[in-house]
Amino acid sequence: VPALPEDWQEAGFGLYVHWPFCQAKCPYCDFNSHVAGSIDHHRWTGAYRREIARLRELTGPRVLSSIFFGGGTPSMMQAETVQAVIEAAHEAWDLANDCEISLEANPTSAEAARFHEYAAAGVNRVSVGVQALNDNDLRRLGRMHDATEALNAVETARDIFPRVSFDLIYARQDQTLSAWKDELETALDLEPDHLSLYQLTIEPQTAFGSLARAGKLHGLPDEDLAADMYDLTQELCDKAGLPCYEISNHAPEGQQSIHNLIYWRYGDYAGIGPGAHGRLTLSGQRHATEACRNPGAWLEAVEGGHTPEVSVQPIPPVDQAREYLMMGLRLSEGVSLSRMDKLSRNSLRSEKLDMFQGMGLLMQVDDRLQATPRGRIVLNAVLRELMED
Ligand SMILES: C[S@@+](CC[C@H](N)C(=O)[O-])C[C@H]1O[C@@H](n2cnc3c(N)ncnc32)[C@H](O)[C@@H]1O
Ligand code: SF4
């Protein structure tokens, strides 16, 4: 078993690239994604390159363990743009030998037809947004693909990329436990090396959010059914050799997403693109960065030679301890108590620690504090009580 990182330096360094466009807006999605009439790919390529050069000035030389193209729908990007970003990152920093280069892809046949070009550009891992494996539900989720296209896209991806993950959303409208069982079994039969399985969340600022407020979003599972679905998910994934390493992410040892692990192990990452967040250690001080969300304003700022960031803040040690705890307890490996202590002494309420251990929601294994599978379901409530104000 590889040693777990004890500090941000050991938790890796990643580059997140946000592509803010989609073909259509899905009714459940509150990510920073927009439907645009026309996209000037050349301008976006230039702006990403400029941002990488600016960040390199700030970070100095570092070893990059991951590049992640997220969105939005990065499979709308031209392969030339993807290649230019990878080349710019390569010029700016040293790339680790096993540098993970991931791209989020939607599974329409038009997008799958570009997979070859992305691989030639340097992408070595795709995460395919399958979401559901039946056509009726895909329509209700506002998706542009059907189930056959999704299965074909996963097959194509497996032929082309060394590593393939895909996403499903469960606890959907009118979904039964046995329907989810069938769907997840079909998914596992495809033998992916990584699966992201999210419970449908109703976000307030979305079309589903408005429907829910108007009392018109019917057929959502109650808490008991959602909990049964979660338990079934753990059971089937465990049996298939894809245990959960984070609340919603499943993979065998060695196939976990390097990029996701950087976030949850609270390492450093640079974020470029509209609305992108970053965590960067600059001159020994950790900073939180956040770029402006509007794609047009972001592009103009970068092209005008300005920083597109709306906020660059040093993070006080006590807030670092909170962030580390919030991220780290999502992982089955948990957090290092000595790292917590180095960041901020006594940031955990010991009486609550004992209480949650007694309730079987948290456990301590040597230096590590971990949430149990039960604890992970109610993690937000546990975190609220655990952290001193
Ligand atoms: C930012 S999306 C981008 C991926 C790509 N555009 C797509 O739609 O497949 C990342 C993932 O978050 C998940 N997701 C987004 N909104 C969600 C919601 N409200 N509830 C549950 N999962 C959600 C979906 O599974 C999606 O694949
Ligand atoms: S779920 Fe994906 S495709 Fe749909 S709007 Fe959000 S980012 Fe775009």
C-alpha cells in the first residue's frame, strides 16, 4: 500500500481547465455552463495559453501530476485547443511520467468520433457522461444522447484510451430499487476502471429547482429509498472490485482519479477558465483563487492582459484545517490527525469526536480519522458539529 500524503506538497499538483459551453442546458445542472451561438476556438486557445503562462510565473517550477478538462462539455473543444493547452502546460511545468490527462466527454456519436483526435493530442483518460441507461430517463434529464449511443461511446473510448470512467446519476424520478440494480449491473458488466455514481441533487438555481419549488417535480425517492439505493450501490460495486474510495467514486486500487485525489487530499491545483477555483501555495502561503464566471468577461480580461480572478485570498490555517477535513472525510482513507493538528491545534471538538465514534459514524485508525460508510451518508451534518466555530 503506498504511503498516504502527510502534507500539501505530497498531495500532488494539478491543472484544472474549465470549458464553459454545452449544446444544451440540462435541467438538473448548476455548473458554470452556457449555450453559446458561436465559439471562437482560436481566441479560447490563446486565452488558456496566456493563463498557463501567468500561473507559471506565480507558482515557479513544479511537477504536474494531472491535467483535467472539465465543464461544461469539453468534448465540444477542438482537439487543437486541447493539444495547445497540454503543450503549454508541458512548457510551463514538468509533467510527471504518469501524468493523468483527463477529459469529460458527452457520449453523442459526434463527440465519440473525436475521441481519436483527443488521444492523439495527449488525453489518456476520459470520463463519459452516460448519466442513465434508458432512453425515457435520458430525455427527462434533458440529455442529447440515447442509451445505445452512450454504450457505443463507452466501447469506443475503451478501444482508444488507456483509462475510461463514466458517470451515472441515480435516485432519479420514478426510479425503483430494482431498476437501479439492473442499470448498475449493466454498467459494471462494461468493466469500467472507474465509476462516478451520483445521487440526483435538486439544485435551487436550475429548472428542476424551479419545478420542485412549484411542487411539480414528481416521483423523487424518499430518504429511505435513496439510502437503500446507496447501500445497494456499495454492495454491487464492492462485489465487482470497484470499492468506493470517495462518497460517489469507485475504482480498484491504482485506478482512482489522480486529479480527484489532489482535491480531496487537499493538494495544490491551478484552475483556469471561467469560474475555475484554485488552491495554490505561493511563497509558502496557501491561497484560494476564483476566476470570474462569465465566459465573455473572462475572455476579455485575459486578452486585455488583466487577471480574470475575482478573488485571490490567503487561507488562514484554521480554515485550511476545515477545508482539509471537509475534503478528506469524503475519502475512505480519511484525514491525517497530525496534519490537522499541524494546521490548527484543537480544531476538532473532542467530545463530538467521541460521540460520532460511539455512533459508528467516524472511526480512528492510528493517525487517521475516517468516516464509516454510514457516516459518509450524513457527512455534512457530522462536519457541522465536529468543527469549532
Ligand atoms: C459538470 S458535469 C460535466 C460532464 C458533462 N458535461 C456531462 O454532462 O456529462 C459532471 C457530472 O456531475 C454530475 N451532476 C451534475 N449535476 C448533478 C446533479 N444535480 N445531481 C447529481 N449529479 C449531477 C453528472 O453526473 C455529471 O456527469
Ligand atoms: S450536465 Fe453537463 S451537459 Fe448538461 S448542462 Fe451540465 S455541464 Fe452541460
